[in-house]
Amino acid sequence: MAQPVDLLILPRWIVPVSPAGVLENHALAVKGGRIVDLCPADAAAGRFAARETVELPEHVLIPGLVNLHAHAAMSLLRGYSDDVPLQQWLSAHIWPAEQKAVSADFVRDGTLLACAEMLASGTTCFNDMYFFPGAAADAALESGMRAALGMIVIDFPTSYASDAEDYLNKGLAVRDRYKGEERLSFTFAPHAPYTVGDDMLGRIAVLAEQLDAPVHIHLHETAQEIRDSLDKYKVRPLERIAGAGLLSPKLIAVHAVHLLEAETETLARYGCHIAHCPASNLKLASGLPSVKKWADAGINFGLGSDGAASNNRLDLFSEMRLAALLAKGVSGDASALPAAKALEAATLGGARALGLDSQIGSLEASKWADMAAVNLGGLDTQPVFDPVSHLVYAAGREQVSHVWVGGELKYADGRLSSINLPDLKARIAYWRDKLAT
């Protein structure tokens, strides 16, 4: 007797990521939001009785992409300040704009805008770091995305909190408020070693162990950051956070552009993860990391967009391609970061860093059915010798045709199912006028 399922997808190819490889003419079955099975298409008709069947004869089905580092609400600052280095960009442009505009409403609207962009480009989960995480949680839930929300901590006051203790307490309260939401998880998010003191870094290390939560922190992003740390603390930033007890498999080091070989070995030894944001690093002239050395050392890494203010687009397809090409150019090794590894970084690598790899990041039985279909039928993706190669080097977010989160269709044929776009556009226009004046 055929097994009842909610959804049966019949694509030309399935790239499960784990195990590695490409399945051609296979089917994927979903029930209760989770993947039930992957099997040859000709066997699926007799094995499953599907409430809905989706045939995708020119498509490749992949796990939903995981954006390992984002400041989602900063989508409202897209293009606000371009072509200046990081510290000037922050102190002279971004921080003053945030002081003027940031509120719970700003964060909700900006995060919803980011969710719309990410869903339409195949991203089903994002790791966020910004103020008012409760407002970001509301936006993520409205969109239907999966989100890891950072409990941000900074020493200086903002419209969100008055000091580091206030940030921490408010973040923990938001975590308690939303802990029953299966699509939400939480990380500790001390902004950076240069904006958080030693005592608070130590407290976060203890809490992260007690609550079994990742720690998401900007680290070694610029050469200036390291010079300033040496001047003020007489040690490099990595050594500071090591002294605070933050080095562990819970640590997600964002950027990690400027690492000495011994520092790369240290991150590997402690099982830390890295969030690689190639486009943002290039746009802010922060530098070029040695991704091949990370991989050779066995460090798990994922891909992040950073915020739209420092990247201008939340597009993990472009991050995959850029990461793969830069890894080759920096190392002088054309085999550095091959296409399959770039796709893994954009999916399972990010899920692994967030501690979510038993739930998402690959297309395996019992995992959530977070998936994206990519149409390879156009002339710009013909002929297809290797769909994985095309996903990284030829296709882009414009080829994404369908996106599911927990088996629910959130994007299809250019339409988002859960977001009121006219209403959102009106609110975006309001924030644009407020910031422009």
C-alpha cells in the first residue's frame, strides 16, 4: 500500500549535499514538513500517495541556502554609504544613521525586506546580528523563514539598550519569549572585541556553555582592528577572546580575514567555525582571507552576505561564486574551494556552525524540508554537464523558481506567499524619506 505524503517533488536532478553527489531522475517525498525519502522517480509512484506532486523537468533541487552572517534590518540602508573603508563607513555614516532611525519598527520592516530578498534567492535560514531582535523574530515568523537571532551586546548605548548589561538582559528575555518557535534559534552576539569589554566577553562564554548556544562575533575583519587591539590591550583580538574563554565549537568567527598561520591552527584545534563574507570584505577593502588554509586546517566555514549596507545584495549565489574564485586566486591553486565545497559552505557548513546540521543543510530523511529549486533550462545554463558546477559558476538567484521552508511553499514563479509586498514597499518608502532628510 502506498504511503501517504504531503508533497512529492520530481526534479531532473537532486543535489542532497550530504551524501555528496548528484541524483538524476529521483523523487523527494515530504510529510509533516520533513523529508521522508529520496528514491528513484520510477519507484516513487508506487511507493507514495502524494497530496501534491510538483514536476520540475529542467530543475535541480538543493537544500535551502543558509546565510551565516547578516544584519538583516540594514537592508533599509542599502546604498546609504558606499566606497569608504570600514571604520569611516561605521563612524561617519552608518552609526549616525542608526542613531537617527533605528527602532523596533525599523528593524521589523528592514528584516522583512531582507527576508523577501533572501527567500526569492533560495535562502531559507539566516543568522542575524542587530538591535531589537524581537522585532526581527516577528519579521522572520511573518515571512516563514528560519532564523538564528543574535542577542547583540555592545558597550555603548543605542536606542535599543543603555549598556552591555542591558543588551544582554534584553536579549535573554527575547530568547525566553520565543523559545517555543521551531523556526527560531538564538545566538549570543557580542559585536566585536573592540566594542565589548573583557568582563562581558567572559560572561558570554559562561552563558554560552550553560545554554548551549553559539557565539557569533566579528573577528579579525581588518588590519586596523588588529593594530588597535595591540595598542590598547597588547594582544591580538583572537588572543583576547581566547583569554575570555570563547574558543570552542560554539564560536562563529565572522570574517577572519587577517589570521596568522598559528591563529588558523588555533581555531581549528578548538573546533571553531568561520562565517566568510567575500563580497562585503571586498567592498569595504577589508582584505582577502586564505580560505584554502581554513579548509586544509579542517575548519568548518559557511557563507554570509553581511548587511545590505556593506554588500548591497543578500545573494548567496553570488557569494558562492565569488568565494570559489577568490579562493583560487589568493592561493594560486585552481582546485581550491571546488564547486561542491562552495555549495556545501552555503548550506551544510552554515547549518553546522549554528548547531542546526541535524535539522537542515542537506536533503536527508528526517530533516526539515527546507529546499530550493533552480531552473537550469535557460540558454545561459546550457548545456548541463554538471549541475553542481552550474549552481556555483553559471546560475544565479534569478534562476530560483521555488523555495520551501519546512515543506511549505514560500516562493514560486516570482511570488512570495507570506509577505504583503505593496504594504512593505510603502513602509520602505517611509524609511527612505526619513533617512534622506
